[in-house]
Amino acid sequence: MPGHAVGRVVVGLMVAVAVGLSAGVAGGQDRRDVPLVEDRIAVAGDTNSVGSDVDLADGLLVVGVPQARFGAGEVQVYRYRCGWELEAVLRDPSEPEPSSANLGRLVATDGEVIASGAPVGAITRGGPLGTSGTFVFEQVGPGFWEHTSLLATGSPFDLAVDGGRIGTLDAQGTPQVHRRTTTGDWVAEQIDVPQDASDGRSTGIDLDGDLLVTAANDGRVVVYERRGDRWSPDAHLDVPSLGHYGGEFAEFATVAVDGDRIAIGTTIGFEGAVHLFERDGDAWAGPTTIQAPEPEFFDRFGLDVALDGDRLVVGDGATGLGGTDIGFPIDAPEGVTVHERVGRGRWELRDDLAPSGARVGDDGSTAPSAAINGGRLAVGLPTIDGRDRGGVVVLDDLVAVEGSEAPAYWLVTADGHLCGFGEDDGPDAIADRRLSTTMTIVDAELSNDGVIALGDDGSMVAVGVRAAPARPTDLDGDPVAVMPDPDGTGAWVVSSTGDVAAIDADDVGSLDGLILNAPIVDATRTSDGEGLLLLAADGGVFALGSATFHGSIPGVLPLGTTLAAPVVSMVADPDGEGYVIFAADGGAFAFDADFHGSVPGVLPAGATLAAPIIGATTIAATPTEWGYLMVGADGGVFAFGDAGFLGSLGGNPPASPVVSLLG
């Protein structure tokens, strides 16, 4: 029966928690069969240097914008909160004097520290001389970053950040590592650089835990290992020569290290290659050499490399590292390739991307930079679509990965953003990401190994499952709800008329041909997975398959009365008996199920919701204790019973309304 007893409700700060993914493939899914979803970032700044360098750390995106304003550079920080939002703009604190024109030419972050190299001189064709060195910014609170140091690293040529350490190479190829002390100071650590390390000049550096790797343009790679505060050579690696353009030296060598794998990109003249090493016990095996999948004149494959687990990203383009001008206009493709490790020493091409038709500009502006973190790839394009303006593209991978903690619940927006809150033990982790840019999402549900989202045209997109179900071809009415079948191979799609399309799922019947008093607005699956409950806007309930009817709102309302607000959602009792119906004003109506409270029961007198409730989900704290969450179109979350509040978007509504709550 309907109830109005006051349950426990928690309203707190609206903070999204982004969860990164570890390497691996869930449920036997092959990433090469899953598309990357492109999300264009509207980066501020009217200059072709936007995106000269980029880096990612979980839900953080760092974008370098040298010479952004009146000759001064800056670093823009974006946070993913159901869409990318500008969180901070970091500048030289000595301004308004534009003393750091090239601040932003190099950027790196580990999520807590952002380092930006400000080189000077012709190395980066970057404008007037001025302050050089490595600017350090640290997070001092949610959304707040503070400049804490300017490291005396000379004119930095490359840099890396990991675990409270910053590694840099100066223009002469000399490596440095600075460590943050417990007092907040940055001190240089000793590096035992071998005297015979290289006849060339080191141009690439990367850090990962206790490993420091430098790569020189003569093909010599030095792997250092940290013991205390001292870095000592642990291995010397060699990569093959690329040719004889002006000698045996490559022009640039780039480096990426992740755990037991090292990638070295080398370019010379108009060609390039990437060489991969893997740790084998105490030694490094390799190299495995990868070249451009379709070599073209000017492609310069390997201008940037990034590694994350079993995934390698390679940047290419017709210009030198950091933007060296080749001296004449060109029109060659630039972009990135994504490669997947399929076995020891074996890598296969997964994607060859030229995001948003990116082209090298007529002025020979910089080639793309790339960063990868879990299922997300960021590409900085200092010139984009042939215009004299840069930009950044983020591509999300619709793959759930085993071995990580998953959010306790997610919000889904109409424009396809998936946002997780809190952490819960789950078989797969699905990070915050963009599900689609080609459809308007009307509903989404968790499946056994991921998420299925339904578009307003009946098409579907899947995250983490092997494949999205096919679009129903004969659905009568507008699609309003999707429910995955128990084994995750198919789904039921429900329409506003009560028609049900079973796609690779058992036929549970439908309301096709039945005249309804109000349209169907939601559906839920029974706990045994063999039945569906359909909900109409007037509170009518229809049981299909193994589902049992326990009552409806029209059946209990006094004659002549109506609800204060239409119903919008329903959930089944986790114990297999009964269900709870929710109205747009937050009213909750329990039928043979536990009532845990409602929004009208806890709102102060005269107060109303900022946005209507659009969905709900059950959260089982234990097998015998449970509660439910309600969500508004603005992303506000309300928790009742034993469902814990772990954050919402209510204080910072997304650009597109929330359409679904998953848990």
C-alpha cells in the first residue's frame, strides 16, 4: 500500500568520483571489435597551439596552451563530471608580465601534481625568450590548484610525472628527477648517468614507479632503477637505425614506460617507427618494431608514444616534435594509431584514427600529442580541421575491464555520458565515459557484464558486453525502456504503447493491441529474470512472463482523486516480492515491498525539487537489508533506507538532463 512515513535521506556535497580501469579484457571481449566514441572538447583559446601537449589521469585532462594570451602560455585543467568541464586555468604567477610564453608547451600529471615545461629558444619555435623551467602546480582542494614551485630544470625538452616525482630532460639531454618532500619542497635526486650512455642527445623521458627511462636520438635507451633517493642504471637497450638522413642519428626519440613494457618512438627525415621492449625476469626482451600501418610521405610515425597496460598509442604527423617547421606548406594526414598487445612481443593494430578530420596546417604547425589512461584516449591537435586553431579530442573505449573496483551507482545523461559515484566490489569496472554522440539516450540498464543504453530511435549501445543488441525493427510506439536478459546475450525493449521486442531473449509477451489509459513510462525485470513489470504514467502496472501483479496506484486511490505528480519509475523488491513506484515529485508507493521513505516526506514545508525525479534503483546493503535511490533530471540523488549516498550532480547539473540511474 502507498505510504508516507519518513525514511532516512542523505543530501551531501555533489562530487563525482572517476574510476580508472586496469588493463585486461572482460568476458572475452575483443577491444578491436568495439568502437571508440569521440568527444570533442571545447578548449578555450584562439590559437593553433591549443593542445600542444596533453595528459590524462583518471577523470582529469590537462591541456597545454602556449602563447594563449598576449604571448603568455597557460595550462587548462578539465574534469569529467558527466561531461568535460573546465576546472582551472594555470598561469605563471609572475604575470601580468608575459614572462612564460611557452608555459604549456609540455604538460604531465599524475592526478595530484601537474608539471608544465616552459622551454625557450628555437627548439619549440615558440615565441619570445622568457622564463624557462618546469612549473609545478598542486591540488589544494576540490577544483583548486596552486603554483608551488618553479624547478630549475633549464629549458625542458620533455617531462614526466608519477607518484610525487617529476622527471625532466633539458635541451642538452641531461635528465633530472625532483621529489616532493613531506614538507612540500621539491628536491633533486641523484642520477648516476653513465658516461658512455649515448653519443647522441636524449630527447625522451618517462617515469613509472621505481623506473626511469631515457631515450637518445642515436638509439641508446637507458633504464634506471630507484634505490632510495638515487637512480642507477639497470639496463642499456638499443633500437635499430632508421636510415641515413644526415647520418645514423634520429632527429627525435620519444619514450613511454608502463610496468614491464617500454615503447620507444624514433623519427628521422619523413619516416619513423616504434620499438617495444618487455621485461623478462631481470632482462628486457626485444625490440619488437612497429611501423605505420599504411606508410605515407611525411607520416613521421612515432612522434609521440603512450602506453597503458596492453595498449600502445602512437602519434604521427608531418612536423617535428614540439612543432619544428619543415619550411613549406603541406597537406598530410595527422592522427594516432592504437595498438593492442595480443601476446608476448606481439602487437596488432586496433585503430588508425584521424580525429575529426584533423590535418596539418599550412604553417607546418605541430603534430598531435597523445595520452592514454584506462579506457580513455586524449589527442591534442594543435591545428584541427585545416583551421588555424588547435583543439583536443577525447575518445572513450566502451569496454569494461576485470580486476578493478566499480562505482556503487551511475548516472546516465541524454547526450550519452556515464558517471560513476563511490566504489563497490564488482566483477567489472566501468569508468566515467561517453557512451555515444550519435543518439539521444532515453534509458540504460546494467547487464551481467556492463551497461546497455537505449536511444530514442530504438538503437542501442553497449559498454562492457560483447555486443549491443540489434535495433528492433517492428516496435510499435516510442522506445522508453530497455532490460537486459539474465544471461546478458539479449534484451527486451519496451515502447510507450506497451509493445515489447525480445531481441535474442525469451518472449515474455506484450501489451500490443491493449488500449491504455496512459502511456508506458518504465519497466523493470523480476528478480528471477524471467518476467517484466511495465509501468504506465498513471501508476498502472502490467505483469508479463513470470512477473506477479501486486497492485497499482489507480487501484488504491480514492475515487475522483489523482496523484500530485505523474509516476516515472519503478523498482522490484530485491527479495523477489513486490515493487515500489516513484512519482516525479519524489513520492514513493510500495506494493508488497518495504517502504523506506519519500522526498515529500523529508522536504521542508513549502520546498520543492529543483528538477523532477526521473528514475530510481535499488541498492542492497546486505541480503536482508536494502534501500533505494532516486535521481532528478539535474542529477540530484536522494538515498533512502540502507542505500548510501555517495555523491550526485545536483549542485552542478550536467548540460544534458539525466535520464537513468543504475546501481
